[in-house]
Amino acid sequence: MSSTPEPGTSESAHEEEEPWLSSDEVAKLWPVRKDWLAGVARRADVRVRTYGGASRGTWGAEPTFHSFHPGDVRRAAPAIAEGRVDIPSKWRTDTPDGRRTEFWGNLTARVAGTLMLLALLGGVLLILGTGVFLLTVE
């Protein structure tokens, strides 16, 4: 089953009325880390619409966003919660491996952000100090 609807495929009137769910909404329903929602959706046969991700050439690619079919998400939620869908434990939020991976990922990002901020602040202070020094020296 393809995770993206074929062009020209008509959906029922009910499906057209109900908006597709964002990654944030699905993350609240499934015990899965947000980074792995699309992979879990493929494993659980949930229809996914993908947009973005176009190439920017040398600059990489645009961010990729996913929308999930609401009926499929509700159908798959009990199977995912009960462990009937084969998902690696590091992808889940309700396993020690998943919580540990998320903790270390968040900690690494925060430490890297703090170091970048300190380097920027140090550079600004160095430039200001150099300017003050040059202005005070005869």
C-alpha cells in the first residue's frame, strides 16, 4: 500500500471534510518520537501526505512535513500502543531505550546551542574590547 494517495484518486465526502492530522497531533496520540512518525505510519499502513523537501542544491533541502489520515491514525493507535506494530524500541516514547535516546538528543542539542551562544558572545566581546583598546591607545 502506497503511503501517498495517487493523483486523481477521489476520497469519500467524509474523508474530505475531516482535516488531515499534523505531526504534533499524531505525536499526542501515539507513543512514538516525533522524528519517527512517518516511518511508523508506513509500518502501520497509515496514509501520509508528504510536502516540502525540495532540493536547494548546494544548500541542502527544504524541511519535509507530513500530514496523516485521521481515520488511519485512530485505527492504528491501539495497535501501536499495544506493541502489535513492529517498531524499534528507540523510536518509542514508552520504552527505556526511547526515553534515553530522547534525553541524550535533547541534552546534546542544548549543550551545542549553549556553546554556540557562548562563542558568539565571546566574539562580540573580543571585537568590542579590541575597539576600546584601539581607541584608548595613543
